[in-house]
Amino acid sequence: MVVHRDPDVPPTDEGSARIARDTLVEGLGRRGFVRAIAALGAGAGVAGFTAGCVKNGSAAAPRGDVGVLQPGRGAVEGNHYLASAPDQVLWGYVPNVHAAAVLRMRSGETITVDAVSHEGILEDQGRDPVAYFGSKGVARADVLDDAVAIASEYRRTTRDFDKDGPHVVTGPVFVEGAQPGDVLKIETLQATPRVAYGVVSNRHGKGALARTADGGAPAGISIDEVMPPVGQDGRPNADPTKYGNVSTFTTVEDGLGVMRYRDTSVRFPLNPFMGIMGVAFSQDSSLTAPSSNSIPPTLGGGNIDIKLLGVGSTLYLPVFAEGALFYAGDPHLAMGDGEVALTALEGSLRGTFRLTVCKPKSGDAPSVAYRYPFAESADLWVPIGLSDPDGSVNGQITDLNVAMRRAVVNALDFLEFDKGMDRATAYAYLAAAADFSVSQVVDRTVGVHGRIAKSHFTQTRPAVTNPS
């Protein structure tokens, strides 16, 4: 489902409701649209639609301010709208440079994407989100229709749970004017939870504490410290639901993530962001080429999983295909640096992005970004390092030392070529005042990102007073 609106007309509540109405009419037909509105009840409307409470077990869980954003419902802020219909997503793979775009837009326009989380629809969870979330006390009305459709209707590629990536990836989007050698500037303007719940999963053979392929313990821990415990590992088994993987259902209450255990709970703040934002990188024309697997991030971005990339952030990616072929997915409600268990708090999001083409020598993007992903937030410049950014080919380097070195080199290049520092001073500055964080250790290609404070470069030199 694709909707376009006049980019010169700013969105309003009335306009957003009209766009949502038009979207539903296109997807349901006029008669189906009328029936859908009638089912919402008198006075609910499209833009004002909110669903009932999610239940955890038998106790109703407060929703806070999170309602259910079914496809196209509620405010659609972008110039364009893209839903995650089964024929507009890839499940487990990202678009390659030969992919056909599902939507075209001009540079500088905005697009709203209804992204779908893979958690709750995967094969080890039964590939039936109504049943899976229903077992957690979630009403059918609070399960996303597009998640149900993807789980039951996706046919673009044959799913192999053990080989394919888990992610639902929406796109690609053709951005007019983008050519190889340019940079696509991706500004995140909106990241709104579509449901009031999410899932964190720990799967056997994956995560920071997974045992090795030969069944042993990874370096630094004993076999008794592997997670999930080896005794719960039900592989090999033809039925993924019997693997013994662990998924932790988490509600959203009063703006916080809530995990319940024993007779108490832990509560933590949300930080919605899109784990996957990318441009086409793989040159292989096969939809399921190893270099297009959705798990490892590449020079084209993808599954970078940096929690700083929420609302107000900018991600710069080098372009490798005409039109850039932007895609998004892997929506997160919250994540800690490292993402150690394997997934973040995964939950579907409505994201709005401004996509702008930056040309070489224009000054519109950091110089590093023409060859490597680079990011910034309102307060930070964020140089990025990946252990093996060429895709999942010829094996995979999973080495944080490699990622760290690349992040430092990219930081030095930025400080030297964009900020005018000599390299020795820049190296000293990074040691004295910059931070480097582990982005994630679970995506085959691991990541490190730097945090350089913009405020350090806006200080004025204090006046020198005459001692006499």
C-alpha cells in the first residue's frame, strides 16, 4: 500500500486523517472502509483510533499513551506512506542493487514507513502472531494486521529459519537523483510505537553467551555459563518451536518497558529507533544471496543497531545503486549498547524519514560518509566501525578489535578532514574526551561507534587578561 501527498502542503490533523482514510479506502475498498469505521464505534474516527488494553496474563496492563497503529491509521506525517505489505517486504534479506523499487520520491521529501517487528511471527514462535500474542493476553484487535498478513501470506522467498535473517525489511524506495558515489542522508523525524508491547529473544547458538558451532563454550566462559542453558537446547529438530529458544514478552506501561519476574517487575525507559536503515549494497542479483542476508550490517548500512539513531538523528550512507534504494526494518522500542541477549526490545514502529541526496564536494555530508556509514545526533558526531562490512561472504569476521580500530580511524578522518585538526592532536583528543561504545555483538559483523561531543567544538577561547 503506497500513498503520496503534495510535498508542499504541510500535514495537519485534518490532512492526516484524510490521508489515513484514503489509505484505508485503497486497501479495503470503499465498502470495506465504511464497515471498518463502523466497527470502531461512534465518534472514534480514523485519526483518533485507540484500541483497548493489553493484558499480561489475567491482569490488565495500562497502555499509557500507546495505542494500536494498524496500517495507515492515525497521523501519517510523511509526503509518502509505505506499508509493510507481503509484496513490499523481504523477510530475512535486504534489497540488492538490482531490486525493483516499490515507491519513488524526490530528494528532500519525507516518507512514513509502518515497520513490522519479526518477533512474534517467527517460526520458533509458531509463525502465528494472533496465537502467540494471544497466549500473552493480547487481544486480537491489538495484533497488527500487517504482521498477520506477512506471517501467513509471505511468498517472495522460501523461509529457512536456520539460514535466513529474522527481519522484516520494507522497501526499497527509489530516491531521485541518487547515483553511486553520492551519500544518502537519512533523518529520523518520527519513531512511534505501533503497539504497547514487545519481545526480547535469546536463541540457541546466538547472542553474546552462545556456545560455539562445535558445541563447546566460547572463550572466556564455561559451558555452564552459556545462555540459554545447554540443557534447554532442543536442536536439532525439524520443528523450530521445540528448539528451546527463550522469548521474553514485555509490556509498555506509562511510557516504560515492563518485564515481570517472580512477584515483581523491572521497568526501564523506551528509546524507539529503527535497527535497520540502509541502501542497496549487494551486487548479487539473487534475492537470497549471502551478501543480502539481513543479519550483518554492511557499508550500505542495514542492521547497524546503534541506539543513538532515534528521533533527531541523522545517518549518512554511501550510495551504491541508482536511486539509492532505501529500506528500513528491525524496529526497536529500546536497546542497551551491545544488544547482548541477541535482540533488543523488538516492537513495531511507525517511522518517518527525510531522505536527501548529498553530492561529492557539496559539503552536505561528512567526508567519511562517501565511503563508510557515519551518523550524528543533536549533540554528537558518531563515527562507526564494523568488523567486516562487505556482507556475509567468504566467512565473517566477528572481532570487536577490528571494529574498534575502524571506528577510531573514521573518527580521526572526520576530525582531520572535516574539523581541521592535525591527526596527532585528534588522536590525543579522542583519548582524552571521546567515548567509544559497543553497538552490538550479535550480528555476525560486530560494531563499535564513537561519541564526539559537538559542544567541544563550539567553545570560544577565553579572553586573555593583561596581568598589569
